[in-house]
Amino acid sequence: MEQRASEGLDGGAQASVDGGGSGMEALRVLELYSGIGGMHQALRESGVPAQVVAAIDVNTVANEVYKYNFPHTQLLARTIEGITLEEFDRLSFNMVLMSPPCQPFTRIGLQGDVNDPRTKSFLYFLDILPRLKNLPKYILLENVKGFEVSSTRDLLIQTIENCGFQYQEFLLSPTSLGIPNSRLRYFLIAKLQSEPLPFQAAGQILMEFPQIESKQCPKPATDAEKKAEEKQKEPNTCFEGIRQTSPKGPVLFKLETIEEINRKRQQDSDLSVEMLEGFLEDGLDPTHYFIPPESLLRYALLLDIVTPTCRRSTCFTKGYGRYVEGTGSVLQTSEDVQIEEIYKSLDNLSQEEKITKLLMLKLRYFTPKEIANLLGFPPSFGFPEKIAVRQRYRLLGNSLNVLVVARLIKILYE
Ligand code: SAH
């Protein structure tokens, strides 16, 4: 990978301190694999007095978005394995936030683990860590579910244990914070100290946030919300017994099981989770986001369809907007149209008639802004205009839930 000679490492202090304000000395944070800056955003959100002394990523598109949102942060468009021990030392950081590439640990990514070339930079960093002049005091790492059973994880644990860190691992989804989006991810938080962390559970991966004093509970549902929820007990999917053919051969279909329908119904009636409507763009012109008729016909049975009053959505991945299956929920924007009615009526119709029926649901993709909202990015977060919608989906799919990470940073720091 080419490195830009002009981008030197500057260990000097920066003027602005994110989340500052207290008299405490700001943490010096190194953000590895920075992408669009989910970690930086989470750091701000956490309120911990800190400054990002360097963000590092090789992806030029992601870097454009990072610079757009964090223009004052030193961003190095370099490979991590291209940065020397001396350069790392010069940054004199005391916190590391990182989300190494996850493909080596996903089921679809073939699980190359330590042998995957995409793990190389992380192994390089693990090799650097014990040799730093000053060890960082805090480490937070995010990855996909699957990382916890990898050899790369074992190496990470071995390395930080040898350095004298105490740590805790988690598998967490934003739904535990009342956010209607599933995104189960692996997290590790580690602190350089001899006594165990107060919530440390040796040998266990925690599936919930530990209780800390400053914990803000998800806001309880209002009466209006409860009433709206009562009205919304209808299951919003009914795929059973529908088979279609398309001009290009057999159409893929999925029979949704009773268990799945029940699970969705249960999620939609969980008042500790907010409704999707609060995350949607106001006054949106949906023209560019409607699901095209061909996709509707071909993939009708694979779509995970939600309405604004639902309290769930599936994980948005980087293929959202391009591939239909398993890349994230789509939104039914027509009111007063019952999805089961539409689906039940499709049998024995011609293709044109089926399309006409399906179009009545007015199904659209969530916009990048809406996905950013569900990921906990603040309203001020944006994309440079020239970044195409598909690129936005791809970058957001690689990013993380800001509020989940913010909570973990706070827990780690306190
Ligand atoms: N947390 C980030 C996304 C992390 S995805 C966010 O909020 O957007 C992993 C990132 O690692 C990608 O942006 C990819 O470009 C970057 N990356 C992968 N290999 C790298 C390497 N060897 N050196 C630097 N960056 C790398």
C-alpha cells in the first residue's frame, strides 16, 4: 500500500479537547482503523475528557468522511503495519480505540482468522504494544460476533495479560440501550492496573452492560407510546405459502416460521425499546429510496419489512441497498395497508398484478442518514456531497453503534 510521505506523525498537543471542560488532564487517544470515525464520535459522546491524537485508516473514501466530520484531527492515510514503533511512541497515547477488519472472523468471511492477510496489521500492533515506551492505560476493541472464538482473540488476551492489563469481554447489541436496531458485536475493554475491574467476570463474556452509578436508563415509554403500541399488535409479516416464478428462473423465497413471527411480535411490544419513527428523516423525498419493482418481485419473500411504529430493525451491513437478503430491514411507508393482506392476495396473479400489489406497500430503503441515526451518530454528522449513496451504506455498514461504545468508554474510564 502506498504511503503518503507528506503525512508525518505529530505527537504534539492539539488545541481542541473533545468532551473537555473539567480540570482533568485530557486522555490522548489513538484511533486505529478509524473509518468514518465511529470511535471518535463515541469518545465525544462519552463525555470523557480526551483528544484523538491520531486516527489511522487506509480507505480514502472513509478518510474523506472522517475529515469532513473531524477536520481538526490528525488523520493518517497509512497502513498500521507501516507505522514504526518510534512513530507510535512519539504519539504518546494513553488510550487505544480500535475496530480491526472483521471479515476474517465472520461466517461469510471464511474465517481466515490469524492466517487471513487482513489480520496482519492487527498482529503487527499486538507485537508493537508490549514494546511501547509507555503502555496505554486503556484499550477498547470492537469486532464481530465470532471474534471471541478466534485464535486472534487468544493472542490479544495473551498479549494484554502479559502487559498487566485487566479486561472484560462483552457481546452487546444496541437494543440493550433501547435503540430499535440489532447489531450484536464483540467488545473488549482493558485497563492497565493490578486489581480486577469492579464488574470483571473471569472467563465470561457479558451480554449486558454492567451497572454503573451514572447509568442512564432508556427513557420509559410515555402513555401515548403505550397506547400506540396497544394498537400495533398485528404481526407485520406473513410469508407463508407464497411461491412465485420470475422471468429469470425460480424465485428465492423464505417461509417465515411461527417462531420468527412471534419473536418479531415480541420485539415490537418491548416498551423499553423506542419506535423506529423517531429515527426517520423528516420531510424526506423518498423517490430514490423505493425498492424497484424487479427487486420487489424477486425478493419479496426475503425482505425484512418494518413500519415506523416497529421497535426493531435488523443489522445494516455494507451491502445494504445493493443486496437484499440479510443486509438490513426495509421500511413500509404506506399507512392503512396490511402487509399480510397484500401477501395473501398474490397467489395466482400475473407478474404485473403482483408488482401492482407489492407497490401498494411503498417499501423503501432506510436512508444513510436514518442508519446513522440508528447507529447513534449525532444530527451534526454528515457526508461530503460527492460520496455516493452506496458508498455511504458501505461505510456505515462497517461502522459501529456510537452509543454502545460511548457507554463502554465511560464504564472503562470510571
Ligand atoms: N470503526 C470504523 C470502521 C472500522 S472497519 C468506523 O466507525 O467507521 C475497518 C477499517 O480498517 C476500514 O475502514 C479499513 O479501511 C481499515 N483498515 C483495514 N486494514 C487496514 C490497515 N492495514 N491499516 C489501516 N487501516 C486498515
